[in-house]
Amino acid sequence: MKAVVIAAGMGSRLSSIRNNRPKPLTRLLGLSLIERVILTAREASIREFVVVVGYLGSMIKEELGDGSRYGVKITYVENHEWQRGNAVSVLKAREVLNERFLLLMSDHVFDPAVLKEVRDLPLDEEECLMVVDGKPDDYIDMEDATRVMVREGRVVGIGKGLREYNAVDCGIFSCPLSLFDALQESIGQGDETLSGGMQRLADRGRLRAHDMNGRFWIDVDTEDAYRKAEELLSRALVKPTDGFISRYLNRPVSIRFSRLLVKTSITPDAISFSAFVLSLLAAMLLSHGDYLPVLAGGILVQVSSILDGCDGEVARLKFQQSDYGAWFDAVLDRYADAAVILGLTYGWWIANGDGPGVWLAGYLALTGSLMNSYTAIKYDAVMSKERNGQGWRFGRDTRSFLVMLGAVFNQLFCLLVALAVVANFVSVRRLCVLRRV
Amino acid sequence: MKAVVIAAGMGSRLSSIRNNRPKPLTRLLGLSLIERVILTAREASIREFVVVVGYLGSMIKEELGDGSRYGVKITYVENHEWQRGNAVSVLKAREVLNERFLLLMSDHVFDPAVLKEVRDLPLDEEECLMVVDGKPDDYIDMEDATRVMVREGRVVGIGKGLREYNAVDCGIFSCPLSLFDALQESIGQGDETLSGGMQRLADRGRLRAHDMNGRFWIDVDTEDAYRKAEELLSRALVKPTDGFISRYLNRPVSIRFSRLLVKTSITPDAISFSAFVLSLLAAMLLSHGDYLPVLAGGILVQVSSILDGCDGEVARLKFQQSDYGAWFDAVLDRYADAAVILGLTYGWWIANGDGPGVWLAGYLALTGSLMNSYTAIKYDAVMSKERNGQGWRFGRDTRSFLVMLGAVFNQLFCLLVALAVVANFVSVRRLCVLRRV
């Protein structure tokens, strides 16, 4: 399935941000708006794109190229009449399409999940699908939104001036080829908006509505909307599996940091490695034994734990996630965990004595910590499948936070014993829980 | 797809082993022959069985029941004329079938992989498929085998007395309903063997041959064949991913032990747990520090490593494999590894001194050992998919063997250093290798 992306307009309302570049090239959290649309669609396995360009189209062409950089194929259609309504832009794509296509706006930001749904929905051959937001009151820019009236799953009315409405047009469509006839008809009658063509399909009962169901989307049309888009994308970085410490302490900080990092070319792997080096540094400080270096080491462990969230966040914001990257991060995290526990053990031993007690405690804490991560691979997979949730965790966020507390209160031995007891208990408990699942 | 299993005959040639019970109930490595056929077919997702019984049929019915014990559905068809040829037995199943079915012999043992192939092969509606062994010279009981002549993928001749042949009938078929007409025709002409009916299909060009391709199979008809079947099933327990120590030292012993264990009701999980307890015992002996207990501990580690192979072997021989069982074993193995390394470390420390050197070495050995297992999950999965092999391993078999050697030569410190170096090297190497895959 091909996707047509409309990128012909000028975006005058966003002039303060777009710096004399065409609006689709406006950068938002590390990607231009149109890059984000293309990469979002790629998540739904769309591999061929038709981009309709107009205002400063050559700049867009130059920046996106043939798409090979994104692993997709991009062809361009020119619309020199870009100052006319957007129906004209859509019509320009007619010549290069011969089957149902997705229609997307280059300046909309939305949850990738919705495209997978749209792609998989069974539609009649002549049916057009419009994604709508059924909670129009929550929308930021209602004045400029295209209003929609939905009845029993079908769009019956559409237009900016609509008096009675119960939804908003999200600018995401699955279109039959017959849309072009409807557009031509509408243009012939003097209405050059895409909505005009859609209204004609609606009149024939051929425009189905599909609700966003609370997923995020926004038309980045104004500075307010731009900031809101940043906000929405940032909020989506919180994972449902995030633990308490991660959610309320680490994420708020790491996301702020990631919003800076995406503007650089630093890769997620480099961030993983930096967090690892920070942990090694922390381990060296902890191994010193005196309070001040131990305190500094403890705080550094927490800093590293926060930074450890950034690799995944940057990867998701820039669509750079990879299986290898996630695994690379996980393996480095385990070695970092081991180094920190060794640092704690050695530090206490240096400062306090020669008995094997602390070595035993450190040994058990290390075993527990690594077994926690080892058992989590299976446990999390089963839990998210069978119980639609994450089950009990004693995650790295919590362990790192405890290390910091232990350092602050200079209770390294108690900390090691606590880690040993809780981490091993959690691991053994998983053996029992999964037996029953 | 249903499977018809012929279990009506008496099996006079196997009388010394079958103890006055019908031949299909002859026990072989923990399962009766017919149980093994049913469970083999279950591996290929066959869930419905029609068992044709005759000689002592009530005993078979009593033992297998309705199949719920095996997670399948079994219905029975009686053949009181079981002393006639086997074509008569097959014909009795006609009334309960209304589509293509698998036809299996209750006394054949074979590699489960072949049934998955047979199930998935696209066949013409009227085509019958016979699995054949294209290397007849290797077959143990050529005198009694049903010979087959294959030309260009089709069977052209079939029969025990065939002078010219290039294959042997393996007793595994995928049959269209029209087989029944062919059988009736053959019986009418005085030939009551299944081969007679098959020959009629062959004459019409409707009997396709599918080669075993070196996979194991055997008709358990004689005492020799019975022993050979045990041999073949045992040999199949060696995994392609087995390391050197496992393949040439552990497996030969563990398989022998598993062949005894399958005759008991001891579960694979119980074996895993026993091996774990043995490792804990070994760790306690190692931690003593004196040579004799350390030696005993080292040997016990190797014994436990051998026993650790039996859980999987028994599970595979009795079709009791489970995801949970494999994971339970893996987690216990990790804790056993940790206990043994702690035992070694503590033992050397007790015997030789108070410096942190041995604790550091033990610490790094523990980290390396657990990280070896942690990284193997991903590494083995990628390697078996991408490179059709296992890649480099420093597996538990090798580590346990090294522990034994270290104990025998009383070089616990060197051993810990060696484990620390090699195990961590292997783990870090995987980070680099997978980056390039």
C-alpha cells in the first residue's frame, strides 16, 4: 500500500519557527515534520510514498531524497498551483496511483498505532476511511479544526464551519481511487478543499469514520500546537512497564535531557555506553570507602540510571530502535550493575574490616541482581502476554535508587544485604509464579 | 487432519518382549509403541486419532482411553478379522473418515519432523503420499521390509517380493478417501495387504513418494529392531548445539542414565532439581578448603553437570518438554553455577589467606559465568537463525568440566581467574559479533 503525503503548502501560521523553510521541514524533536510522518508510516510497514510538493518543493526533495536513507521509496509529484486548495494537491497524485492508498498530511504528528489499525481494517472497495477524534472538546486548536459529524460509524457532514459536530478530522485517510472523481466534482463546483471531496463521498454513504480512541495526534499549525506536539511525543515515552522510581523520578528528568539529545547526532548506542562509563566511574568512587567519594558514587549511580533511560527515548523519538540496541544496552547494564555491587563491597571491606561477611553479602547481591535480570526476560514476556501487565518487578531503577540511598546514609553493608535478600526473593518467586501460569 | 493408526495385529515376532500384551503396548524407553506414535503425531499438530484395534483391542482401549491424557481425541474402530491382511484393518476406518487422513502403523518409530513435512506438502485431491527410505541397504530388516520402486518421485512398484527396488516403505502415508476403493478392489482380487491397495494407486500414477532424507525410522518387528529403535531414539537426543564436553563426555553417560530414568515416573523437573541439589552439595564440599572435600566437590560438579542433561533427555523421550521446564532448569543452573563459584572462592579463602584477591577473582568469575548465560539467550537465537549454527560457546558443560579439573589439581585460584577471563571475554565478544550480524 502506498501513502500519499501532502507537503505543498506554505504554513504561514508557523513562520516564526520554520525559518524560511517549507513547513514540512520544520524540525520537531530531532526530525522534520515530514520525516516523522514517513517514519511513522514505516512502522506500519508502508514502504512506498508519493510526496506532493509545491512551496519550496525542491528543498523538500533535496532533504528527503529517494527515501533510501529511511529504507523506503519516495516519488514526488509537483503541484505548482499550491496556493489553491489542498484538493488540487491530492488530485496531482492521481497519475501515479492504481489502487487504494493512505492519505497523510506532512504536518500532522500522531501515534503510529493508528496506522496499523487503518491498514488492517477490511473496507469495501469503494469505501473511504477517515480517522476522527471523537473528543473534539479536548483538541487544542478547535477554531481551525475541520469539524466532522459522525452517525453510526459514518461521516455525514464535514467542514470547518459545521455548526453541529461530534468529532474532528485527524487528517489520516484510507482512500479508494474513486476519491479523485469526488475531488474533481467538488472542484468543479467551486470547493477546492479536501473536505469538499470527502463531503461528496459522505453524501453517498461511502465515508467511514474510525476513532482515534484517545491516541495522540495534532496538526502542527501554530506555535502553540508545536509545543503541544513536543509535549505529546514526550509523554508517549513513558512505558507501561516503567516502575515507580522510573516513572516519577527518572523519566521526568531523562525526557527533558532526551529533548536536548535528539537535536544532536549522538546515537542511542553512544548514550548507552556513556551511562555504562558513568556507572564504572561510580563503582570506582564507591570502592574508595570514605564517605565523600561513596556519596558521590551513589549519586552518580542514580545519574547513570537516569541517563540510561535516554538511549531508548532518543531511539524512539528518532525511530532508531533496534533489537541489537536494546540488547547492547541490557548487557552493558548488567556489567554496570556488577561493577557497582563490586564497588560497594570493596568499599565497605576497605573501610570496615577483613571478615568474609561483606564479600558474602556482595556475592549474594550480585547473584540476585543478575538473576533478577536473567529471569525478567522470560517473566516479562509471559506476564505481558498472559496477564496484559508486567507483574512484580524489582527493576534497575529501584536497585539504583537504593544504592544511592545506601550511599547517602553510608549503610553499604545493610544495602548489600537488602539487595541480596530482595533480588533473590523476587527471582525465586518468579519460578513459582510462572509454574502456575 | 485425522490420523488412522493401525493397531490390530498380534506381533508374534516380538513375543519375547511384549509379555502377552498386544504389540502396540510394548514399552520402549518409557512409552508404549502406540503412545509414541500418537505423541509423535501430536508434535505435528495432529489432534484426532482413529485407532483400529483387533487382537486384545480392549487392553489398548483401556490403556489409551479417549486420549484426553495426551491432549488428543481418540476414537476406536474394531477389526475382528485382524488375522486377515492389514488392508482389512484400514478399510474398517472408512466409515469415520470424510477427508484426507494420515495413515500410521502403531509399531513404527520415526522422527517427528517427517510428519510436519507430510502435513504441509501440497497434494492433488486424488493423490496418495507414501514416505519411503531411499537408502534401503542401510535398513536393518531388509528381509521383511516392503520394497518400493520409485521413478521420478512416483512409486511404480511395491511389494515384499519385489526384485528391483530402490527404496523401502516406511509405513507413513497421507491418503485420499479414494484409497478405500483401491483397497476393496485389491481385496476382491485376493490381495489383502495394504501394499496391494497402494499398488493399484501406483498403477494409476497416483502414489507419490516422499523421501525420509536420512531421518530415522524403524518398524519394531523383532527383538533386534527393538534394540535398534532404542539406539535410534537415544542418538537423536544429542543436540546440534551440544558442545565438545557435552557431546563426548556428558551425553554418552547421561543418555545411559536417562534410559533407566524413563522407566520410572520421575519428572524432568524433579531431575533438574536433583541436579541443582547435587550442585549445592558440591559447593559445600568445595567451600571446605581441604583437598579431599574439594576433590569430592569437583567430581560432584561434573556428576551434576551430567545429570543436568537427563532432564531434557527424559522430557524429549517422553514428550514432556515444556517452555517452563526448560526455563526452570536454566534458572536453577544459574543458581547452581553461582553456588559452585562461591564454594570455590570461599574454599580457597579459608585455606590460603585473607587478601581480597580471591574474592575479586570469584566475583569476576561469577559475573562472567552469569553473563555468559545471559548473553547466550540472544546470541544463540540469532546464530541459529542467521548462521544456521551455534557460533562460539563457553557452555556450562565446559565450565563444569574446568571446575572438576581445577579441583583435581587443587588449583582453585587459577581456575577462578581462568573462568573470569574466558567467560567475560566470550560475553564481550558477543557484543561485537552481534553488532555485525
